[in-house]
Amino acid sequence: MSTSTSVLCSNDALRNSWYAVARADAVGERPQAVTLLGCAAVLYRDPAGAVVAAPDRCPHRESPLSPGAMVDGTLECPYHGWRFGAGGRCVLVPSASDGVPPPPRAHLPTFPVTERYGLVWMSVGTPAGDVPVVAEDDDPAFRRLNTPVDVWQVSATRMADNFLDITHFPFVHTGTFGIAQETRVPKVELGPLDHGWFGYRYEVRARNDALANAASGQTTEIVERRMSSGFTMPLAVRSTIQYHTGLQHILLLLSTPIDDVTSYFTFVVWRNDDHTVPAEEILAFDLAIGAEDKRMLQQLPGVLPLDQTTLVSVQADKCSVEWRRRLLEFMTPTS
């Protein structure tokens, strides 16, 4: 997709933000190709183990670098064997005479990159802030569970909107936890949550079938959940779940724009449980919920309209409306 005509890829504020593009443990033995806001990039680890993010293009003859190999902590171009190390610096040109250093323009430009929550985060601009804060990551009472990074054929804006909404639960999540007869939503009150998150708190009754037992820690047919849904700019959503047993289940839902209408999706879970239930059993339920969202959202075309007139909203959509208002403001240049 051309960045000159796209809604998202050309926006400076979005380009100057952090996004999760890969699991940290997926970057190591082989370089990894990712695309963020229309920019094709390669991720690799330098000899010290630090992740490097660079354009997926060798400056020699423009070969993609991601099909290359890692050799002694350097990224080797598959076309002519040029090698790149820490900071994207070219450290070897095999065809050059001994003692002749690589030309200055042989070094790769790099993108800002960092690791947090078991993920590699990247920006294609100059990040104006930090990655979202999840305080439970520093709390020894919680364990962290990571999931695969999946590709969804849907705009990241529609994904974030969906993750802030609870009115679709009885209709989209009928195979997991939705209770079809419970469709009314109490009055939504918005406000600050904690650590920069903004959203709302609510209570729901959820079906607790066999697949859900590991996640809820209970075997009753119905469980009561005290929840919150909140956002930080531009596209990160956090959902918190607390059961009457004291069990907490925190989800960080991350939608990363590959381009206007294609996205990466991954989520991270934190739980204050006793670690006896295997991670795959806990995540099976949340992954099934995500699959229901994906099936629904991939039917929706284009970027979510951010103005306040194109879409019809009701009181139950209050959080989404506020997020859209703030996102539009975030994306609009100030004079």
C-alpha cells in the first residue's frame, strides 16, 4: 500500500508511536521480516543479543535481507554476503580487498526498537512516548503468558474499537463465554484507570464451559467477573478481569497496523495464580475468544471512521466514541 495515499501509514503521530511487531523469542537464530505502517523491516540480534530493526533492503543491490542468515551474530545478505552487526553497521564486504573498510553508505539505517513484556516493539519514526505500562509485569505475584503474533485482514482501528466494546459479547462470543439473553449494558462511566489507562469498569456474568475452567479457576456454570476496559494512545487496549476468588486475569490487547487494512495481533496475559495450570490450557480459552473476534472483524472493510457523524453510536458505545475522539485528535497536526 502506498504511504502517500493511506490513512494510517502517512500519519506522523502514528509513525512516532510504539507497536508490538514480534515475539522476542522469535528473533534470534534467523532474521525476521515484519512490516509496520507500510515500512518493510528486518529484525535480528547483534553479537551482544540486542535486537536491531532496519529496512529490509541491502544498500548494495537492494536485496531483501530477511531471507538471509545469521553468521556469528551478524546478518548476512543472501545476494552478495555483505554482513551487518550492531547498530546496522556493515562489518564485511566479501568482495572487497583485505583491509578496505566498507563504504560509509553501506551501513543500514535503523528504526527505534525495544523489548518489553516478551515482545519486540518498534517505531518507524521518533517515539514521542513509552510503551504502555502494565504494572503487573513487575509484580512477583503474577506470571506472564505470551501468545503468537497473528495476521488479521482488518484495520487495526477496527480491532481497538472492538476490544473496548462489551455489547458484542452475547452475539460474537456465543461459542466461548457470551450469554445470549444478557444484552443490556448498564450506564457507562468513563474515567482514568491507572498508569495512564483511560476507560470504564463494569461487571458481567460469563458462561463458564469446560474450555473456560482453566482461565476462571472455577467449574460453576456461570461466573461473575469484575472488569475494566481501557486504552492508551494510539491503539493499545487493556482488559482486567477479577473473580470473587481473588484471581486476576489481565490482558494487553495489541493491534499493530501493517497497512491500513492489515494488522498484527497479539495479546499478553498476566495472572496471580499458583502456576499449576499449564499456560496452554489457560490461553486456549482466550485464543478461542480472539478467533471469534477475528472472524467477525475480517468482514468489516476499510479503516474505522473516526469522525462523530459517519457511525451511529449509543450510550453503551461511550468508551469507543471517546477513544475515537482522542485518536482523531492525536492524529491531527497542531498548527
